[in-house]
Amino acid sequence: MRYNERELLSLARQPAEKAAEVLMRVPKKGSVLKKRLVKLVVNFLFYFRTDEAEPIGALLLEHCRITKEEENVFSISFIEEPERKYCFECDSEEQCQEWIEALKRASYEFMRRSLIFYRNEIQKMTGKDPLEQYGISEEARFQLGTRRQ
């Protein structure tokens, strides 16, 4: 995946939708749980050493699976490499559930499906397409059953 490092660092500095210090294990052989600050910004999960201001990594939360592993633990794996899991251990079961829900809502695809759902609900209630006023109601990305390329 191509990315602009300066823009990614700028995004990492934005206010987080959710942030916490948790134990994290990356999918490397011999990797152990380490305390990391994790920060959810839009559809990126940045992770930092607890004493540093710049992230040491970022996960783009697209085409991924968020799975409850065991008590207080969840993982993130990607469709292309399901055996590679990033594991996160939270302080409590409640914190774990909050993270799982926030991460599942963070993807572009979830936001697109939500927009389509609410667009249809508003159209049923008012008889008008709420996107029409913006001139974008016919764009493929806002249609059910199509994917943005």
C-alpha cells in the first residue's frame, strides 16, 4: 500500500475517537505483549510506545476482522493474511467490548452501509433523496450492492 508519511503522521496527531494504553502483540515470531498507547483516528489504529509522540505503526481498518479471543483480549487480522493477528489485551471486559465496537464502526465500508441505510430511511419518511441536493445521488458509491473502486 502506498501512503504519504507526512500525511499519516499528521493524521496520527489528530484527536482520537478512542485511545488507551493496552497490552499489544504484533504478529512476529517470538513477539510478546508490550504496553502500547493505541489511538483510533478515522479508520486507522495507530500504536505508540508509551513514552514517544510518533507512532511506531498503523493499521488501516479495511478488509479486516476484529475477533474476541478470550477474556479482555481481542485481535485484528486482515482478509489477505488471516493467520497474522495483532492481539490486544485490555484492562477489563468492558474496555475490550468498547474497543471491538469502535473498531468495527471505523471502516469505510461500515460508514458507507450506514449512509445508504439512513439515506433510504429518510427517503421513506420524506419521499425525497437527501443526497439529491448535493448532486451526488447517482454516484455508484452511494448505491446498494456496489463497491467503490
